Amino acid sequence: MIRFDTVNKYFGDFHVLKNINLEINKGEVVVVIGPSGSGKSTMLRCINRLETITDGELTVNDLKVNDKKTDINQLRRNIGMVFQHFYLYPHKTVLENITTAPMKVLKQSKEEAEKVARYYLEKVGIPEKADSYPSQLSGGQQQRVAIARGLAMKPEIMLFDEPTSALDPEMIGEVLDVMKALAKEGMTMVVVTHEMGFAREVADRIIFMDHGQILEQGKPADFYANPKEERARLFLSRILNH
Amino acid sequence: MLDFSILINNLDTYLEGFKNTVLASIIALIGSFIIGVIVAVMRIAPIKPLNWIGSAYVEFIRNIPLLIIAFFFYIGLPSIGVTLSGFVAGTIALAIYTASFIAEAIRAGIQAVPKGQMEAARSSGLTYLQAMRIIILPQAIKIVIPPIGNQFINLVKNSAILGMIAGLDLMYFGDLVSSHTFVTFPVYIFVAMFYLVLTIPLSLGVGYLEKRLARSH
């Protein structure tokens, strides 16, 4: 479904992604971990072309993401994205945040879009916040709205860029619960996170990145029990023993 | 002591000028806002040639005196066969001139909106222009209301330029009253009062808008 074929990316002289080869299948939940600055987020952001790649080939559903002929808006409507800092639209209510793209991109009627929006608000557990503004919500609630906003486009793929890193500790659980439920329903998910518990429980595959390379990947149980790479071992010991 | 008989005896003349100043200001205000938004978006759009055109517009127009721009439309264009009345030429000049300042204010406002807003909007499948119109500009407008308010007040005052090119505005009729009555300074005091009738409510309106928008998140 998502395929990186020897993808490289430079920011000026800085080589952020080095020969990335990766294939993600439909329904798979892939968790990307690694030290900060390792290129995890950049790799994720390449998938919906928030970042462009320098060379190699990246395809989503056999569509070349960086091809000029590819209708990027067409591609993006099929890929939901959740950001570390939520990025809800502050001038719109929760309901409007969710209905904007379905109405403008999928041309849904207002009634239809609101029905869908309420369904997903119910699903993320905050139906009563439909008419609130983002600033009236807690961080965890905002992130759940952001997930509902992504889901309302009925995407095949959801990308999560450190979705819990900006949250107070007591709010992380509510967001992870929503993500777990989503994973169990068979959504294709790529998640950049430091939540090792989530990775262990939900991921089909863990990818460990460092210095722009994929150093190791495997099933969570194997990876945690016996990381092969020295750097992965070091990273895990730092993150798990504190 | 101010001689109010000048005002009373020439009230029709003053009011005619006042009416045209209001009209020119309103047209130029709407025009400059629309051009300003377009130029601002051109300056920051991810398309290089548009950036250049936008920058050229701003740098060229805002660094030329308004009077010369007005002269261009009033006495320059006839040489290529386009004749505009003083009112039309002056109003266009006002709109084009003020737009360069409004474009700069709006550009600063757009760039003050967090980058993630555009990313969130684009990643949901909205086009660049949709994201701009629906997500970015409404947030930018709140930030730019105070500087744009200043520009609008300047615009009303700058409309006095119409008086120089037979634009039939307050200033023009002020000159007329002065030359008929041989009274100079008091005539212009009344002219100034008419401008204040326009600019003070505008000033208060901008202040009110600023407070109201600040309240709505």
C-alpha cells in the first residue's frame, strides 16, 4: 500500500533520509521509533508529500507521490494525518473542524457531513463538545477531535506524528485508547511515537530509525526482547529504564 | 472666532464634496482590500514568479508618492488614449496605492498563522487556495485588523489628493469655497471637520472590531 524504494532526502546538505526501503501493507499498524532527529517524522511526512523526497521512489496505492501528474489533493484525501500539536482550526467549532474537508473536498452536504462528524465524535468519546471551540478543550480532547477530523474523510491510511508528545501525562491514555480501537478495526496506520506500551500492544511491526536510516524492524515482541542493533539496544534501555 | 456663516452659506458645496469623498473612500477601501489580499497571497504562494510579481508591486507602488500615481491615471493615461475623470483616476490611484500597504500588513498576518494550520488543511485534501481562504485568511485577518484600520484611516485622509486632479471631493470643493469667498483658513477648518466626521467613526469601528474578534477566540 505504501512503498519506499531507495528513498533519499536532503535538507540542503543534510542527509535526512538515507536509502529508505519500506513496504507497508493494507491493515498494518507500523510504529516508527528512534531518537529525535533520526528522520522519523520526515519519513512520515513524505507519505502525504508534506515533505518532498530528493530521489528514489515513493508510492501510495501504486500512485507515485512525487510525480507531477499525481493529483496530490486526490491522494491526500485518502490519507488522514494527526499532528503533535493538533493543529485544529481555532476559528472554527469542533463540528466545523471536522466537516470542512468533507464538505469542500468530498462535496458532502452540510447535513451529511455533520452526521458523519457526530458519528466520529461519538467514537472518540466527546460528542458533547461538538459546538465548542478548540481553545475550550483539553489537549487530549483536542487530539481526539483531530483524529475524528482525519477519520471523517474515510481515509484508507492514517498517519500519526507523535500524537501524544504534547499532552499532559494524564491525557495520553485517552488518545491511545482511540488509536488502539482504530488499529483493531483494521485501519492502516503509521505511527511515530515514543509510547512503547502502545507499540508493544498494537503494532504489527516496529521500525527503529537512527541518523536517517532504518536500522532494524520486526515484530514488537522480538524487537523488545532481543534488539539486534547496538544503537536500538541503547535507545531502548534509555527509554524503558527511567 | 470661527465664522459659521461660511459653512452655512456653502453647505451644499461642502456636502457635495463630502459625498464624493465618502464615495471615493468606500470604493478605494474595498478595491484596495481586494487587491491587497491578492498581492499578499501572490507574495507568499509557493510559486516563484508570483512572488516576484507580488514583491515588485509592493516595492514599486509604495515607494512612489500617491500624487504621482494619481497624475499617472489623470494626465498620463490620456496620452495613450484612455481618459478618466478626476474622480475615477483619483479613486483608482488611491486603491492601488493603499493596496501595497495592505498587502504588506496581510502578508505579515498570514505568516503569523502557525505553519501547521496550512499543513493540516492541505493534508486533508484542501487545495492551496481553499486552505488559504477557509483556514488561513480568517485567522490572519484578526491579526491584521489594527494595521489595516490604520491604512483605511490614511486612505480617507489621502483621498484629499482628488482635490489636485479635479476629483470633486471635499478638498476640491474646499478650494472652490475659498476662492469664491476669499476666506482661506476657516474654510479648511470646516473641511477638516468633515474629514473627522469620517475618520473618527472609522477609528472607533476598527477598535470595536478588534475587541470583538479578540473575544471570539
